[in-house]
Amino acid sequence: MPYPRGATWDGEGVNFALFSAHAEKVELCIFDERGRRELQRIVLPEQTDQIWHCYLPEARPGMLYGYRVHGPYRPDEGHRFNSNKLLLDPYAKSLTGTIAWNDANFGYRIGHARADLSLDRRDSAAAMPKCRVIDPAFTWGDDRRPNVPWNDTVIYELHVKGYTMQHPEVPPQLRGTYAGLASAPIIEHLRRLGVTTVELMPVHTLIDDRRLVQKGLRNYWGYNSIGFFAPDNRYGGQRPVSEFKTMVKTLHSSGIEVILDVVYNHTGEGDQMGPTLCFRGVDNASYYRLKPGEPRYYMDFTGCGNTLNMTHPRVLQLIMDSLRYWVTEMHVDGFRFDLASALARELHEVDRLGAFFDIICQDPVLNRVKLIAEPWDLGTGGYQVGNFPGGWAEWNDKYRDTMRAYWKGDGGVIGEFAMRLTGSSDLYSRSSRRPYASINFITAHDGYTLADLVSYNDKHNEANGEDNRDGHDNNLSWNSGAEGATDDAQVNALRAQQKRNFIATLLPSQGVPMLSAGDEIGRTQRGNNNAYCQDNEISWVDWNLTPDRTRLLEFTRRMIALRRAHPVFRRRDFFQGRPIHGGSVKDIVWFKPDGTEMNDEEWNQHFARSLGVLLAGQGLTETDQRGRPVTDLDFLLLFNAHHEEIAFSLPNHAAARRWLVVIDTTHEDGLAHDGTFDGGSPYPLKGRSLALLRQQKLPG
């Protein structure tokens, strides 16, 4: 049968199907149970619409296999077939073993005068992982998707291995695995923290680049996929598929969603000098974007050497089949698409309504899950923040950069700060999207941790072995007065306050907040802002909860709980800035420290670093499940990025109004210790701090 692709067990035998438009012959290679000895080669006898296929009634789950694909080896014409190379099945559901790097992994003779053009005839089978036929049966029971509404979502980005490797309460044999992530101590931490959704860094089968392995490093982050269906077995022991499913089921039972960070824009085979492991040897000219007029070379919109050819229907089908598989068979709740702009490129330009987005929009499975774009790639015109279609959320780096610049003390940013705090309507409202189209974050896997953001002015990536040349130079960070770790109590106190400022800004912001795992307990990478290759203590979460770390954890929990309890912080609609429900009170009011409203000219003052905002709880336009209007209390947020104390005159819209201080980041625990203040009275907001107050009406 030509469909489904891959190796499919039907209870009696296994069907094998592989797409290749330009192959001349395809051989299925069967291996012994350890993957070391090739037992049999079977020429696939059938070809239907460029799908090579056969059915083996004697085959069973657990069988190890790979392919050898025969065809022309003419790199100058875009063809790189080499039947001496064992190839992975692009649809493999499970792999066993790892790549043992040597020159035989490459389709050309390394070191030859015409490198990448001279055919290498060495057999690569001994150095290759093998595909494994699986039995997909799994007892899901009453597993149900949490289906958390977008405006209630709090995302937590984590790495499966790094999150559990040093947790003292996770059994040692489970650390670094899917099972470890599903263990009771981890589930308890996530639940108490209050996050609704975990976003897993790439778990698709990946390869560690040869150059990294030679330096004793690994591709820790995982943005180097070679298999889009198989969960990487480095996190799954002997049964990665069932262990992954068990992890998802366990998280779901605790009400926590699972989103996958997926990398469909490129593969781990690199540029024309890269290895022949899968797609390149199956059908290079179909799977990859080749340079027009120079098909020996690859179009590279990703910075990783190649770009998958989304304009080819079979490649597009591969990605759609992969996405549906992870939703229907593995029960994940959504996806974050790495360098998503590369998926939208029809020819060279980014097409906002490319075929990929059209298909997802109408797909009855995928249009119901959470879809998040990293809305840029490295090609011309690839920066597309705000331009993705309806139904998509986006990582909003404008939010990240603005919040960093503001709390760093930069001038001239309060207008941008206000726009980002309220959901970035300038980016999303024009396409009729909602505030939750904006995924707001201060830090993510790529760049500084929160602790490092307030501890380093400069990157310190020496451990990466690239003489500190890699990684971003413009981090919008401030070391608070000393570079790196210090015993200076005053500097450390300021750093702790700045961390509270960032968290207390992120959680009340309109949109969807995303935390980077470990930031809530002060995780550091020692100033490394590009720890992609550090599979060690530099990247792993340190669970040693000192008093300072415990206070930060409790503060983060409190801010998430506050967001969850008050719908005014997670509106479904943008603020209008005008009177609501026919009354005289606006849904949002921005004011200066003297208590008067901001005017247009004052938004552009370079010296201004302090402002306040009133969020009217009566200004909500949504209704609850019974159709009743949703209301809330009024809240005040006071921001002071200046180094000196500023007295804010509190609003006094009603004669009998008082303000209860809920949060003040100048205190170690972030709690207010000053009680209530009358409207119209001054509130002394210390330098580099934030205060959150809510309305309290007097009795009678």
C-alpha cells in the first residue's frame, strides 16, 4: 500500500512505504535485534505515484530497518543518491542507536579535490541508527485535553533533560527522561507554580553535529531534527514512544497542556558539505530548497545550511502528517514552530497566506490546537512579527526587548512599554486578532536567563569553544553594578528586586505570559547566552533552593495566582481607552506621577521613566459561560525605572475610594507592608521598583 507512509503494523504484518520522485530502485534493509548485522535486503517491488512500497506478512513490531536508495549521483543537477549509505525512514516512528561519526556518513569523499562532488562508496550502516517498527497500542483511558483558553494560558518553556537532571527528589534512573518529567515532584512543582502549559524544547529525533561531538559537546537544545515522527530516545530509555505518551497522559491528568517546539524549517543534514543520513539520500531535489541555476547548493533561510522544500506537495504532506500524528497518536495540545517564516516562503518572499497556513487553517485536527509561530527566519524579509494569520499566536520579541530596555533604565521607551503591556494592539488588532496572539516573554532558551539578565553586561560563552564570538551582543541587560557573581549585598539586593520587577511586569501584561524554566528559582548559565551545546550543569536547572531562591519562587507563584484570580489581567479584547458601558470611567487610564493623565506629547519625552496605569475592572466586555458580564476590581500598576524615589499621586475617581497595596517589589518577598492609601494621597515608589494596588471602598 502506498499509504500510510513509513512502517505500519496492522496486526498481521508490516507495510513499508517511501516517497522518492527521482529514485531508480529502493531497497529495504532488515537488521538483527541489536542493529549491527544486516540480515536481508528487499527490493521494494511496487511504485505508486512515486511511492515505493511493499508488505511483509512476517514482519513484527521491534524489527529494525533502514533504506538504500539507488539513483543518479549528480550534485550539480541536485541529485545526491548513494546506495552505499543506509538511510533513515522520514516517517520512522522510533529509532534505536545513535550516529557514530566517521567519514562514511558522508555521501562524498571528504578531502577529495572536488569535495562534495566525488562519490564515496563506503558502507555507512555500522555508523547509523536504525528505524524500529512499533506497535502503537497504548491505554489512554479517559485522557482528555485540558483545552485551556488562550487568555487563561501561562506557558512554561522547558528542556526535558535539563529540567530533571539535578532534581533531588526525582529518582536517579528517571532523571533526564520523559518519565522524570512525569514524576510526582515535577508535577507538584508545576501545579504549585500555577502554569497551565508546558512547552517542550525539541523532542523530535535529532543528531549531534559532528563538529560538536569532536569538541566534547552536544546539540543540547535539539534544533537539529532528523526524524519528525520519532520522540528522541535519549529521553525515553527502551520505550520512548510509550514513555512519551505516559508523560502526556500524566500531565493532562493534572490539567497541564503539552506543546512541542518543532523544527520543520530545516534538517540536521546541513549544507552541501553535510552528511547523507535521510532526506538527502532519499530524494535531495524534492526535499530541499536548492539554489536556482546552482542546485549543488542549498537555499538557507535558517542559518543551519538547508531549508525544507515546502513548495513540494510530498514534503508539505510529510509535515502535515507529522503534526497530525503528534496530535492524534501522541495527544499533544499544540506546537511552537521554530523559524516559522521559513515555512511561509512560496518562492523567495514570505507569503503570509502560503500553502502551509492555508492547509492548517482548514485541517479539522490541527485548527483546534494551539499554534505558535517564532515569526522570523534569517532570510530577507523574514521578520514577520504581527503578520501571521488568524488562529496563530506569535513569540513577541518586541515585548521582550521593550521590557528589558525599560527596566535597564533606557529613556524614550515608555510609549512602546505601554503598547506592549496592553497586548500590542499595533501588531495584532489590525488583523482582528486578540491580545492573546502575543506570547509575552522576558527570557527564553535562546539568550540570558532571568538571573543572568540582571547580572551580566556582556556574554560569557567561552565554554562553547568559539572564542566567545557566538551568541547575541545586544542583550539589553544590566549587571546592576558588578559583572557576574558577587558578594556585594547591595548589588545582590538590587538584582533580586529587578527580577521581581520583570516577573511583576510580565504576569499582569495582556497577552499570554511565557516563563523560561528555572527563572522562578534564579537559574543561571553563568553569563552564557547561547548554551545550545552545553548538556551539563551550565544548562541544567539547579534545584538548590536557598532562601533567596525560595522567596523568588513564592513571589512568582503569587503573581501567577493573582493573574488567574483577576480577569482584568487576561482580557479577551484590547483596551479602548474610552468610557465604558455609557459611563464616565475609561477602561484604561495612563497617568503621570502627579496624577494627571498622559497626553500625546508626554509619551515621547526621553527623560520619562515613570508612569502609572489604571485598569478598570468594570471595563471588561466578555461574558462568562452563562452569558453574564464578567467584572473585576480596579487595579493600579505603578512603574518607576528611575534610580530615585518618586511620589505617585493616587487616582481619586470616587470620594469613598481607597487603594490597597498588593505588591511592592522593593520588599524581599514582594509583598506590600504599607496597608492602604486614600485616593489623592501620595504613594512613595522607590527607585527601580513596581507597585500593584487594587481598589478598596470604605464601608458605607
